Amino acid sequence: MRGALGGPRVLLRRLREVMAEPVSAQERLDKIVVLIAANMVAEVCSVYVLRVDGTLELYATEGLKREAVHMTVMRTDEGLVGLVASQANPINLSDAQSHPAFSYRPETGEEIYHSFMGVPILRAGNTLGVLVVQNRAHRTYSEEEVEALQTTSMVLAEMIASGELSALALPGAEPAVHPHRMVTGVALAEGIALGHVVLHEPRVAITNFIADDIPKELKRLDDAINKLRADVDSMLDRGEVSDGAESREVLEAYRMFAHDRGWLDRMREAVSSGLTAEAGVERVQSDTRARMLRATDPYLRERLHDLDDLANRLMRQLMGVDHAPRKDQLPDNAVLIARAMGPAALLDYDRKRLRGLVLEEGGPTSHVAIVARALGIAAVGQIENATSIVEAGDSIIVDGASGEIYVRPPQDIENAYAERVRLRARRQEQYQALRGKPCVTKDGKDISLMINAGFVVDLPHIEETGASGIGLFRTELQFMIAPAMPRIGEQLALYRAVLDAAGKKPVTFRTLDIGGDKVLPYMRSFEEENPALGWRAIRLGLDRPGLMRSQIRALLRASSGRALRIMFPMVAMVHEFDQAKAMVENELTHLRRHGHGLPERVEVGVMVEVPSLLFQLDELLPRVDFLSVGSNDLAQFLYAIDRGNTRVADRFDTISAPMLRALRDIADKGREYKKSVTLCGEMASKPVGALALVALGYRSLSLTPSAMGPVKAMLLDLDAAKAEAMLRPLIDKPSGSVSIRTQIEEFAAAEGLQL
């Protein structure tokens, strides 16, 4: 490609001239492919457009037979063009015809061309078509040429999205548009929002990539990063953030990202190579996304949202683009729609007018989801193409309980949800009235309801929900959001804050569950075929004892004069627990020797999540002080099902005989050895799951805070003995045509229990 730096600049300038000409849509497309072919020194340039029927149509070409235009149509699972569209990734081949996906279309005359480069035409993360160049010679296109073609495709994306090409299409074959529909994602924050769409557009369209004055661009970058840091500091200093009503700890971690020296150095290197300041930010952001998206752990991908948000805020500062609508522009009952969003971006909006949040990529443990829950905003994540199925001002319903959203809903759906909002408000008042009431079943069984937590922002929920304590504190979250290994003093401060917030109520700290796919940014990672079954949690801690010892020491020192409960995750063999417990004893000896205050008492337990422990309970229980059941991972390992894999995640039910038998055996053994057994996990956070657990003999559950009201209300009306008499015989019977879940639901209906 001529002039690696000059080529794209010249092409973009000429394309802008063509876009401004008063010509028909077909003439414009024809001129564009000629320009691209000449600039790329390609013999063929073709544009394929994705249609509403899911097929790709050839809309323009330079080099292939002209009669093929609007005649060649292929599926998205057909040929190299279909492969580019379905994968949304470039394909660069020196001999296209030897590729297994190659599909010969005789009407195009492309059999004489060997080299092939195709890039997806993307807008807001959605594939709108494919841009292709070809040559007769066997050649591999350079990285600069791939980047140039990707840049050019942005111009075509805007042309397609504008609707200009619709006039060229037959009815039913128009360029892809999204119909009005109901879409289901993942519930992030409880609540129901009825409102109007406000598009949060974190990505900024960069039109100038090539720097004319590199020192000037470096100064622009430095000035913008200083302004960004000042803005983040200001958010933390504002009284509305500091009063504890919002996620201060999340923003502290966000500030650490903004002050990361390595991030700034990488951007400066990119600008020094000849890019503009905004293009340098975009380049580093893209590289970071490519690396982090290789991790299979959803929590790591959610950390990526914070980095995305910082980079996008920086680009907006460089280009003088407002981040969010002014407060007087935000409509009442606003519902934000975004690809991804960091917590600071959410806090930029007027919370008095904000009702809901919909994200394309968000997960329940993302920082923005935590802030949404703290603000009482209904939120749903993992809505594919969310930013493309709505228009600004559309009416929308967000159901934060089911994970459903309704775009431009009919009146009957809107009326039904309006009634649900009124009913939910009345129920919340009833749940609030239960906060101080002991959780005792109708037949007198005391049930301890605790919460799961991992951030300081979660701690007020102890008081708000009337929880009996924290049944699971995920200590690894502090390590995963930090840019460097937290020092023992930082760990100490967090653990003391948790214990102070809990007061006399118990807190169970789970030691670091990291490793495998939960890679810390500052630790060397290792490739594993199946990270969930690999070098993680206690396995990593025992092999790297310095890490585990420092955490245990911080926990012991933070608990001076108080009770401490330590739980080890991913234990598969009893001797692993013995080694971990010996570390606790050694650290206690160290603290005594150096005159530190000691905990009033220390209880050490195991999280039962590896099925091998089910066959070692008689050896394990005399050694431990308590057991906690990790229902999420236990079910995953028991059924050999990856919970994060949508293709298989629904192939098993936790409320089925194999899982219930395992849970029953754990509870029965706990009673036999007079050791407490708590279940942590999603199963306990659903009323139907909590009913089954109490029927199996569990008297301690740890839930998500939002589940406390519904679960407690159900348990207060439950006759535990009746439930046990109903469930225990069922789980020993051969599988029948009626599922155990269905029979529990029928029992609940007969008893008048709200599930």
C-alpha cells in the first residue's frame, strides 16, 4: 500500500468528497469501491450489505462482473464473506480458494483472484456488511492495509445506517434493521423501570488518525489525562458521593485505573509512532480489549468496562464532545442504553430522573451494576445489540428481576407493568416491615439469613436487610480491581471495615479464589485448557504460600479481640485443608511472638464445591469448625456444565435429584458431627431454592441482599416439617415425568407460599 501513513489520509479525504456529492446511492457506492481499489492497489473492491432476512447481498463492486451486483446473495454461514460477517473479524488470505470456507460463485467471475482481505462493516458493535479487496497475485495484505480498510469501513457503516441504501432494495430485502421486540438478558439490579430511551454513546467516532505535529499531540494527551484525573478526584470529593449512599470504594478503584502509569506510557508510545492523541487512546484501548477478552472469567471482562469508560472519557475530552446530556436535557423516567459503562459515567447523569439501565456487555459483578443497585436503578445486561434496537426517545420497559426489556411496548404490556410497579412498591413496604423480625418458620425452625458481599459498598445492606451477618465475603475482589498487589495494610483496612460494619454479627471470609481464568493483572498467568478445573484458589495458595500467609496475617490482625471465620475454597482433598489450617496456626504463633493482639477465637472451615469432598465428609468434619456449600460451582462440577456457556448452562436444574441428594448428605453429616453448614450461592437467593434447602435441613443461608425480602417472607409462612416430608421422599425416587421443581412449586401453591 502506498504511503503507509499518507494512504489512509488521502483515501478518507476523497471519500468525504464523494459522500458530499449530490448523486444517487448506487453512484456513490460505485465511486467508493473504485476509490478504495485504487488506493489499496487492489484489482477488486466489493461491498456486501447485510439484509433483514439475514443474508448478504453484493451492492457494489470494482473488478468483479457488474451483472452480479444485487444478484449475488449468500448466507452468513456461507463463504469467506459470510465468515467475516458472522465472526465480525477481518480475514486476510494469500490463497482464498484453498480455505475450507471458500464458496465459489460463478456469476461474479472471482475465480481468477487468489488473495483476499475482508473486514466487517461495523457500527455500534453490529455487523452491517462486509468490505472486500482481492488481487490475482498470491499476497498477504500488510497490517497497515488491514487497518486502512477497517478505517474506510466506518464511512460505509454510516452510509448504511443512514438508510440511504434502502431505496436500492426490494421489499423484504432491505438493509438490516431491528424489529420491535422483547429481549431477555441477565438481571443486574432488581426493579422495574418504565421510561424513555437515552442513548449513552461511549464510543467516539475518530475522523483524524494521522498526526501532523507529534509534540503537539503529546501535549494534548498529557493535558487531557490531567483533566480526566482531576474530574475523577472531584467525583470522589463531592458530598453526594462521599456520604456513603453510593459506591465510594468502586470509585476509588476507578481512580487507581486513571492514575496507572503504564496506561499513560502506552498511549504516549502510540502517539509517538505518528497517531493523533485520540487515535493513540483508541489504539491502546483496542489492544487492551483484545488481551482482556481472551480471559474466560466474566469478572475480568467486567473490569474491562471501567478501562473502556476511562478511555472513552479521555477521547471525549480530546475531541470536545459532551459525555452525557445536560441535566435539563435528560427526560423524566430516563432509561440509559449503552454498550458498556463504567461507574463514573453512570454518576454523571441526574439520578433523580434516571430509572433504568440496559447494557450490551454488563454482568452482575460489574462496578456499574454495583452502583446501579446502590442507586436503586433497575438494570439488565448482556442484551445483544442493545444500542441498535432502540432509538433515542423510544418508550421502554426494563424488568430487573427477569432480565427482560420491552422496546416500544404495546399499551397492554405497558399497563400490565405499570400495575406491577404499584404492586412491587406495596411489597417493598411489607418486606421493610419484616427487617427486624426474626426469621422463624411457621413450625418454629430458626433460619439464619445472611448476605454475600465483596465490596465496602455492600456493607450497609447488613443493616438495611436485617441480615444475621455476612455468610460469604469474597476477598479476591479487592485483588482483582487493584492495579498492583494490595499491601497487607490495604487488606487490613478492608477487613477491619467489614468487621466494624458487621458489629457483633458473624462474617465468613473466603480466602483468595484466584488463578486459572481469574488472572490478576500484576501476576504471571498460565494457559490452561480448562481453567475452572485448574490451578486456582487453595491450589495456588498452597503452591505460593507467601500470598496466602500475608492474607491470613491481615485477617488475624484485623480481627484482634473479635471472632474470625476463615473459609478455604476449592478444597478437593482433606490434606489440603490440613496444610491451610497449619498456616493459620503458624501465623497465630507469629502474631503472639511479636506482641500483636489476637482474635477472640478463630474458626476455620471449607467451602464444599468440589464433588470429591462428598466422599470425605467423615474425615473432614472432625477437622473443621464449619462448612459452607458453594452451590454454583458444586452444581457446575457435578453436572460437568460450564455455567457461563449459554449453550449448555440450561441443561441441568439445581433442583433435581442428583444435586438435592448431594446437598442432603452434606446437611445430614453436618448435623451428625454438630458442625454448622451454610449454603452460599444463587440457589439460596430464590424462594423456591430456599424452600428446598430448608426442607433438606439447612438452617443457615447466605443470599444476595436484594433476595432477602422475598426469601424471608416465604420462610415465615413455611411449615418446614411439611416441606421436609414432601421433598425427602421425592429425591430418592427414580426420575419421573414431573420434575421435582414442579412438585415443589405445586406444594408452595397449596400452602399459599409466594415464590
